[in-house]
Amino acid sequence: MMRPIKCLLIVAFAGLIIVTASCIRTPASPVKYFLANLSGNSTSIELLPGIRLELEGLENRGIVRYGIQKLSDTTVILLFDKIDLRSDGKAVVIDHEEFGLGSDQVAMVQPVMSEGAFYLSDGGNYGLSFSRDSLQTAVKFTQFPYCLLISKADALYFAQHLPGRYLLEGDLLYHIGPNWIPSHSAVYLGVDRETAMSMENLGYNNEISFGESYPFQTHGFNVIEEGVFVFPNDLDETKYVNLFSVDTYESRWLNLWATAFSGARRYNGTLTPEQRRGVSRFIYSLVDDGALWSVGLAWSGYRNIPFTRRDLYSCVGLVEKAYESVGANIVPFWDDWFYLNSFEEFSRTIPVPEITDYVGSRIEFRINALLANWKYVGSSKWEYLDHAWVWRSTNGVELVNSVGTLIEKTDYSIYSWTPDSPGLYDIVFRFYGLFEGQPVEKFHTLRIKVLQKS
């Protein structure tokens, strides 16, 4: 059967410029295939500048046919299409300098084991191991994976955990896992079904509702309910680990997942209130249709199932489809990709830049740095990693010539301020930490618009 990745070759219009509501974008490059012939004397192949395949103990001659798709300035996919060789060991090695890795960046490598799953049902015997030093990152394996996703990520991110009352319909929520895989994308809604299905009360905000595509578990830890959901809801909570009736933006994102939460993010463009309502309506409609969750059967984010309205959506595919339904895109040409993950979407969003409150109202929220740490994470059905980059929440944040105070906690801080007069106030945060023994920092300005109560 033809592998789904080959469908990407139809993207023959690379170079075409598409104009959207927010900016000018070009399509992702198509997959390019290469054939390498190897012998006992040539056991290293440069796949891309800074990325090479190394073989140990190659028996006689061998052939490797591989494909490369450059998804963005930060991510490439390496596909092993046809392999005919025997060797004692295999490794993909990334030379940090040649790969263009900055001193404040990390190289992430994620293997995908088959064209339909992160892992094989029989477990496989891949003998995967990951290692790194200041000069290079390497992944060794005894059998070739289906593909490798290789990305550059920042060593330092930050998160402002804004209460729901400061968010807008369609704002974006991300959970950062090891190497960003598995990670998770969701959409803040702030409206119930009845409101979402109308154009009344634009700007209304219930402060709690969000939508996502996700696999949920029973109390026996078996995935039996997977699909598109809005929270909170009235499903039978006795069956599930996640109690549907009480799961809210605050309980999940500001509490349960707080240490790995990106903080609320926003589309890096212009959305009208009508478009924001359209995002909510789209997600509620999918809930009504019984849309299903998948990753391995919907690597690019979405797959249509003929003769039914129950299509497949990954978590990030749901977000993209919802935005596409109102004429916007976060990741351009995402459905031409072999694999779309939350990292690529997150990288194209911005932290919420402005909030509004009133004189005398206490403004308070958690704020923290997220600093990359290389650590042992084990392996699971989702991934074959033994070591990975994990972004750890820290209290490495300070105010720069701004009103308010920071209350320092163990691994985060709390920003607090009660305005006493109306106006526009720019709150400048500096996030900092030590990465590989070197200081890293980022700045973020949150504008607070303070109104006088009528």
C-alpha cells in the first residue's frame, strides 16, 4: 500500500505565494527523496547540513532511500523509505553548530515507529537510546524507525497563567510534554452551547469553558472514550478518571497541568468577535457530530471518514480546523504536512498581550519561566524516548520598572496589583535562568487597561 507521506508530493506549487487575512505565507516544501549507496568504506551519510546517518559494522554494501520535508525554519522530517542493509549499529547524529542551533536552543528528536502509530503493537525491538553533549545530539537504534521529527526549540519559555476572565473566545492553550511530544493543544471558549450557536452576546465570557480532542481513560486506565469534548459537560462522570462535570479551564490548566502549561496564547493576527464565535460554534458542532480523536491515523491533524460525520482529529488538528472554518490559519498549509504537532502551532502564536480590568479590582495570577532540562523520562506507549528535554517551571521572573509586586514561590511567582486609577499600564516581565551554565533571558510586556467602574 502506498504510504500516506507520498501524497505530499502533490504540493508541486512550492513558491506560490498565498495571501491571508494576516500576512503573506508560502507552502511547506514537498518531500524530496534521495538514494544513498554504501559500502564498508563509506558508512556515514550527510542527510542535511548538520544531520548525518552513521553505521557501524556494515556488512558488504547497502542502500538507504530517505525522504526529507522541511516544515519550517525550526523543523524537518526525516523519512526512511527503503532500507536494504545490515549493520551492527545505526545512529542519526546532529551537529549543533552545523545544524544552526543557537546557544539558547535545544535539538529535539522524536521517532515515529510506524506510519500509523508512535509505537508498534508488538513493541518492536528498536534498542533506542538518546545522548547529547554541548556539540551534538545523537539517537541510536537497532532498527530504522518510520521517521524522525527533528526540531530546534528555545531553552527558555515563559507562562502567564491568566484567569479565564481575561481571555477571549478562541484563545489557545498548550501543555508542554517531553520534547513537546506528547504535548497538547486546546481552545478556550468561555461560552456554553446555546451561546455558541447564536450571534448574541458577543464578548460574553463564562471564564471556564474550553474544547479539545483527547483520549480519556476509565478508572481501569483503558481508553474507551476518545473524541472532541467541551468542558465542563454533563457526561457520566463515574466512568472516567477525568471528572467531566467539574473539569474547567481553572481546574485543568491553572491547577492540574499548571507546571507544564504554556500560559494562554493568542492568534498572531486579527480575529473579529464574529470569527471568535465561529471557532466556538465549530467545536460544539463537532461534539454534536461525535467527532473522534486520533494521532496515528491523522498525523497531519485531520482525516475524513467517508459516509459519516465522525471524522478524526488530533488535538492540534482540531484547533487548525476550527480556525480554518472562520477563514484563519495558525500553521499555513498544515494539512500538506506528514505530521503536525503542538510545538509548530505554539511557535506561531503569541502570549496574551493585553487584559482589561477595573479600578479597585485585584489583578493576580501565576507567572513562571519554563527552563529546558535534559533528563531521563523512561518510555511509554506514546514514545520511545529514554532521555528528553523537559521544560521545568521556575520562579526565574522579575518585574522591570513596573507597577505591582511579585510573590516568589518554590517554582513560580505570583503577580499581584490593585489599580487605584484608570489608564494604560505596561507591565514588563523579565524571565531568566541558567542553561548549560550560561544565562538565558526573555522579556514580555503585558498591557493592562484599567477602566473606571460606572
